[in-house]
Amino acid sequence: MVQKVQITHTGATAVEGLYLSDVGRRNSLGGGVSIYGLGQDQYINPSETITLVATSQVLLSIDRGMIKTFVDEGSLTVTFI
């Protein structure tokens, strides 16, 4: 079974949706890779929960990237499933 991460936007309704820009690589920004290596860029709205595959990029973002920033400020929660 593949390890996954569930991310929930717990911010107030006044908070805009969050774009998790450092999760994976994007062809449009010089991160071109084959179709099998595409990233998991996600936009998450208030009170929404998304599930991502726990790739090295996602884990790095949880540890010291965009996801960590929003977890530290209380807008996101992360649960490994």
C-alpha cells in the first residue's frame, strides 16, 4: 500500500484558498520531467481536505516547505494515512 497524507484546511472562512506550490515539480516553471514524474500541485479551499501521495517532495514540504508554514500558523493539519 502506498503511504498517503491527508491535509485539511482548518483556517477561518475569511482565509483564501491555499496553493501548495512546492509540492512536486511543474513543467511550466522549468521543472520539466516526463509525464510519470509530474508533481501534485494542489489548491485547497477553507474546510476542504485533500489527499496526496507521500512523495519525497510532499514530505519535504511538510518538514520545511509551504505545508509546514501553514501548519505552523494553524491553517492546515496533516495526517498520515
